[in-house]
Amino acid sequence: DLGSIAQKHRQAAGDMWLIRERYLSLLTDLKMQTKSIEEILKERDALMIELSAIYIGAPSTNYKAYSMAQKALKELEDMTFSDEEIDKFLPTELKRK
């Protein structure tokens, strides 16, 4: 059922987005020194385990879809950002400039 597969992809994407946000928060904590190294390492390890579980539960793709996505990312530069664009998303403490 394509609808069910699409829903599983949406769920995996949402779960991965949350992990991404938590990593960004962890980087901010590291930069601002609001947590101890031990706390940061513990959180990082927990995030790695959670992300692994998301990948295990996520639906797999086929070679054709993978190739199309790879082409879009490499050749068409879809979803790529310059340093300036990335800085717009980051807290001041993490910006390059």
C-alpha cells in the first residue's frame, strides 16, 4: 500500500528532524558550556541510539529512487546551503561570521 509506505516515510522524516534539532541544541550547549562534557557525551550517545532505531524502522528505498535523490543533491544542488544560509538558522554563538 503506497499510502502506508508514504506515511512511514513521513514519520521517519519527522523523527529524524527532531533528532537534528536535538543535535543542534546539544551543539549550542557545548558552545555555551551550559552542560558538562559528561552530560553532553551521554546525550550524544542517547541520540545515536535513537537515530539508529529510526533508521531500522524506516522504510527502505530502491536503487532508482536513490539515484534520483543523489542526482538532485549532487548535480542540481537541491537542499544544499551556503555558509551564509546555514548561519541564518544557527544561534549567534554557533555562526561562522
